[in-house]
Amino acid sequence: MLKFYFGPMDCGKSTLALQMNYNHGRQGRRGLVLTKHDRSGGARVTSRIGLGLEAVEVVDSLDLVELVTGQTGLDYLICDEACFYSVEQIEQLADLVDGHGIDVYAFGLASDFRSVMFPAAQRLFELADEVCRLQVEVLCWCGRPGLLNGRIVGGELVRTGEQVVIGDTDDSPVRYQVLCRRHHRAGLLGEGT
Ligand SMILES: [Zn+2]
């Protein structure tokens, strides 16, 4: 089974990923936790509410089929930040499900700061057995559901640039803000931001 859980920043994706790993572990199942560009900057899955776990960092050269078949007795993978994996790595996740009996639970953003889908997320939409929009509500400053990720540089919403830029760190001029569709399209960030 290949499942993809998607939602904007702050909707609890990493928290759910860690909870799912815990639940499977309690049933005696063996799994690996993978991530890429976690907010901690290291090879860990960390959640905004303070949970954390060591994880395998998914670099572009990593073959996920080799990673999994190189170990014995694995039942499942938890793939956090899967939107940042390569399309080829998403294909490898499908191969693991179909050819090796691994359950894969992928978590990530669907779309980037322009509201355009990440290639890996698009491939997950195409290949996954099940796709779930996470319902933990993140609100725009206006109170509507926050569906899209805005990239803000110098106090302004930007619409051009590299698809992946790490932000919200002390030494980055880039930050991200979840907005409703109306205010993402209008570029309105609300008062006090
Ligand atoms: Zn709004």
C-alpha cells in the first residue's frame, strides 16, 4: 500500500508521521523513517510540537530499493518531506510496494510557493493507492482555511525563484506563511506580518 498524506506547512504532517511510526512499532512491525530538508537541518524528523526521531536523509543519489532490500525484515517506510524527493525515488517507492511487499506512508506538501505542484508530489498523486488531505486546520490570517504556502522575502510575497529554498531559519532572508487561496493570489499577508 502506497499512501500519500498532504497538506500545507504546520498542518501536523511530521507529527502524524512520527505517530504512525510509533503505532506500527508497537505492533512489532519494523520500519525505517526517511526525511529530506527537515526543519531541524539534520537527519531527523522533528515536529513543531516538539517530537523528534533519527531518520535517514534522502539525498538525490540514494536508491530507495537498495536501501530497503539491503536490510532484512522491513515491513514499512515512513517518508517525511516526500515532496522534495526525486521523481525517480517516488517510482522506487512504488517498486517497493509492488515488488517487495513494503507499506509506504509518504507525507509532504503538494504545492510550492507559487501554488504549483512539486514533481514528486505530482507523481505520488498519480501512483498512490490512497491520497489524503490532512484535516488539521491551519488558518490564514483572515480565518479561512490555509491551503497554500506563500514565500516571503523582504516582507513581500514572491512568485518567482527556485522551487526549493530553505527558509524560516535564523540566517535565511526567506520565510513561509500559510495563506488561503484568495490571499495567496492577492499577495496580501495581513496586518502585523
Ligand atoms: Zn486569507
